[in-house]
Amino acid sequence: MSDVWSALSDRTRRAILSKLRARDMTAGEIAEGFDLSKATVSHHLSILKKSGLIVGEKRAQTITYSLNTTVFQEFLKSAASLLEREEET
């Protein structure tokens, strides 16, 4: 779960997740929305993928990225649990 927290700590990665919430996208489509090099966007995608927040499906020469909703659900349950513990103290 620490990988998820770390991945979400970056504003650009949160923006990428926001874009993927609307629809699945290729790295090129994601990069178009940022004033960053494709290598930098690729680095952010790698971190998100490693954390399990996104998955990539290779189709021919292109990888299409989408949200991994299972990891999001687990993360939200974990975050809610932390908040409940804080309210109890």
C-alpha cells in the first residue's frame, strides 16, 4: 500500500489518473495533456503501473493504459479505515 501512497503524492500522477478516469488512453494521448517530455510521462506511468493503480494492455506497438479499479477500492477502504481510527481517538 505504500507504493500507492507514494504514487499519489505527485500532482502529475494524480492528473494522469484523473484523465484515465474518463477513458483508457495510450501514453501518447496522456502526454498530449502535459507540458512534459514523453520520457517524463513514461516515468510517471511506470510508477503508477508499479503501484498497481493502472494497467497497460499492449496492442500491436501501442500500450493502452486504464485504471485498476480493484487497487483503488482497496486503497479507499484502507484510507477510510485510517480516518475511522483517527475519529475514535
